[in-house]
Amino acid sequence: MSTAVKLSGVIGSLIAVGGPLASNSTFLEQWQQFFQLYRNGKESALDSNTHDLIYQVDSTVETNPGVKFFPCSGSDPVFKGIKSKAIIGLPGNFQYTKHQDVCSDKLVIMGDKPIDFDTDMGKKFINSIVLSNDAKKFAIVRQLEYINNNYVYVRSVMQGLTALAMTGSCVFLSRMLPSAPSGVKYSLYGFTSGLLFYIHLSILDTYRCRLDRKVDKNSSKLGVDYLKGGIEFYQKSLHRNCALRSLMGGQGIKAYTVYGNVRTSVLRTPQLPLTARRDNLTSLLQKQSNR
């Protein structure tokens, strides 16, 4: 295997390391534009109640001044960044305080299909996206906890090591089988690289699930109100997904399970299921009640 190929592997490893770091630092403004919620063709702004909740959270936990909040599209909070600089997107339903607020919005699913709020599933959807202030504060703290962890750095290092391992395995196989047919070599290269990539994803998935548990636990330590708010947040997220599963028809069945968890592949668990996150917090609340 030529020196040029080895050099390409090293360069690829450096790119693999730098990609997540650049994505979560240099390109935050572009990510915000991508996630930004628009209403009537204009960028939406956070309402006064959400600003008050952020202030309440800020008075409870130390928030880095480099963190910027903004309204995001979609139904779940999002975050990008590292400890020193980050963005947190809060979905549009954070502005809802009562059911009438939802009905006054012209919500659509799957592009242009309006939601019929008079149906059973429409009513279930309304109930699921109107959150209490405690649930909203839990969601805000949860995003801050994610930013204060090292997932971005772990992912960067893992990607770099995996790229190096792929290159190294190909070099090793090339030396071990110098006279093997090209078809055999390339098949072994592909199989080994695929196996290493799957191991890489499995390790990252395991780390992310552990991080999900840690983030929820740390967020609930701020008080019983945050703990109950977390249970409500996940329970209503499950109810919302169940409603969308019905409202979206075939696409909903592909996206969500009957319990409301986001569907994933059989071989991967990229994040902790919502049912597990709700049950973990419920268990913590029961332990506190039994003390």
C-alpha cells in the first residue's frame, strides 16, 4: 500500500477529529439559521414567559454567558456547541400556556396537512404540547447539562481513532496478503472497515445513552419541581409521538413505536428511549418519597 494512501488516512483522521469541533464552534451561526423557527416568513423570537423561565434557571444554575437561546422549529429542544460557546433552541410550543394558544396556531404535519383538533388524537396532541413551567425549566436545564459535558470531544477523538484504525487495518492486511487477488483484498478492506465503523458507532451509542441518564439525573437534582417537571416532559413527549403516529398515518408508524419512542434500527440505540428516561425519573421520585 503506497505512502500516499497512508498519508490520506492520516489526513482523513485529522478531518474526522476536526469535523465535530468545527461544527460545534465555528458554524454555530449557520446551525442556528438551520434550526430557526419562522412565523409568517420572519424569524420568531422567544416570548416573555420563556425569557422569565431562562432567568429562573440562570438564578439556580450557573449559565455560561456564551450560551444563546433562540426559538427552533420542530417539537424538541436542540443544542449545538461546547462549554465556552453554544446555542440552545427551544421549540415553538414553549410559548403555549393553555390549550387555546395551540388552537389559534395553524399547525400542520407532513408539510401541508392541518391538524384537526376536534378529533381524539387532535385533542391528545394539544394536551401533549402544552407544558407546565416546571417541565419547560427541566428541558432548559437538560440542554445546559448536555453542553457542559464532553460529548463533542469524545466524538471527535473516537472518529479520529476509528479513521486511523481503518487505515492501519488496511495496511496490515496489505502486508499480510501481498499476493492475494485484488478482489479478495478489497473485500477484506471493506469488511474490516465496516466492522470497525460499527464498533465505533456502538461505543458512541453506549456513551450517549450513559450521558442521557447522567444529564437527566443531574437536572432532577435541582429540586423536586425539576424532577416532576422532567417526568411530565417525557410523558408528554411520549403522548405527542403517539398522537403523531396516528395523525401521520404510514409515516407516523415508521417514525414512532406504539409506546411513543422514536424508532431506531435493530442494531443501534443512538439515544436512551423516552420510556426509559421517564421511568428513571419516576424511580428517583419514588425513592425520594420513601425517605
